[in-house]
Amino acid sequence: MKFVLNSVFLMVFAPTSVCFAKQDLVTQKGFDFLALHLEKSTFKDLKRIFGQMQLKHGLTSIQTLTTACYESKDGAVLQFGSSVVGGGRFITQLTLSLAAARGTIVNCHSSRKFSAKSKFSNQLRLGLAKSAVIRKFGPPGTESKGLLSYSFTQTWPKGILESLILKIGLTADDKVQQIELEKLTSH
């Protein structure tokens, strides 16, 4: 399956380095979460791990999106999405947040499989200090009040471009309250 990307995408996410590593960016940067891996895990995997789920299908200004949502007993919210790139089947987006950071979310299934203390394989978690995030990932590509944004890219043989977009929402006292992760691969 080939995806044609417009020039705006290529200008914004142009590769910053050429890398021929054997691991993809998700594994390299440690963003596996509860045995789930972006662009490899499916909604069937979510059902196997979390049990019950209700898929929602919608249309954003850019793409079609399929989502599933879970809420832990301590108020953490975990949302998964599949964009056009994921074909509506593979998970390409993951957001972990405190319910207060996301506003009112409806139709999230309750889950005991994660909590606000759950960590990514690289130890990124809610409540982590901004300074610890910067020590781990370096200075963000962009920073605005309450938001750190990172873009990691690599080019594989045959012109495959892989981008991992990370957005971290912060509380007023500079603690992580939201982690948004999206993986995009173009052929």
C-alpha cells in the first residue's frame, strides 16, 4: 500500500537524520505501552488486553479516524486511534492523560489494566517533571505554554520515511498531564 503525501507534510516533517537501524522509532525511543506497539498492534490486540471496547468512527479535518477509549479507576484516560495510514485497523495514535486534562470524555470503558502510574517502556509517565522529559529527549522542537512537541524521523532504504510525533501537555507546575504519540510511515 502506498501513500502519497503532500508537500506540506514533507516540509514540516523532513528527515533530520538518515538512519539504517534495525529497530523502528517506536522501539528505539521506548514508546511501547502495555505490550502495544504503534503501527503493529490492532484493535483486536486492544480487545485481547482490555476486553470490552466500543469503536468510534469519525472524520477529522484531515483524515478518517477510528478510536477506542478506556478510563482507569484513578482517572487516567487512554485513547487509541487509527488514521488513514493505519488503514483503520492498525493503531497509529495513543494518548495517555489525566481525565481533567482531556475535558469531558464520554463512552470510555473502565479498565484495571492501566493507571495514572503506568509507564512507557522508556519510563515516560504522567506526573513526570518537565526537566526529566528534557533530560530524556533533549530540548523540544517547539515549546509553547504548557506543551512540549517533539518530532523524531528516520529514512529507511527504498525511500521509506518514518515519523514519530510526541506532544506532552504540562500542568501549571510543569508536570506531565498528557502524552500524545502518533506514528506515520510513508512509502
